[in-house]
Amino acid sequence: MSLFRYLLAVGLLAFSWAAVAAQPVNINNADSEALVDGLVGVGPQKALAIVRYRQQHGPFKRIEDLSLVDGIGAKTVEQNRPNIRLGAPADAKQ
């Protein structure tokens, strides 16, 4: 097997595993670890920024509001849109 085919096969396996492993993330109650694990392009610093923004401004009302967080752009929001969920914060009274 050529190196190119090998790398292509490894890349496809990694991509398909990531697609299967991705779970929806509720951005209104996920902790920073869940945000890092569930959102593409979101590392520990951006995840903490999301949590801080939520603490200061309240829950996100629209998925697009995630781009109001420093370091999170529209491209990141669009990449993650299929996995982003909105819901009441965990401590909200029903």
C-alpha cells in the first residue's frame, strides 16, 4: 500500500470515528470539559470563555449568540451547529 493510500485510510477512519463520537452539546449547561470534548475548534481557553460568558450574561438564546464570546467566530459556530443544543441551564427551575 502506498503511503498516500495509507494516510488517506487513516484520515478517513479518524474522521468517521470523530463523526460517530460527537455528541450534542447543550451550551447552556455544559461544563468546560464537555465543551472541549464536544465542539470542534474549542480548546480549554475558549471553553472557559464560554462558561464565563454564560455566567455573566445568562443562557444563550440562539446558537448564533455563541459568536458573542471572545475567541468564538461565526466559522466555529457553523462548524459545530449540528452538535449544538440550547436548553435551560441545569439549575433552572422547571
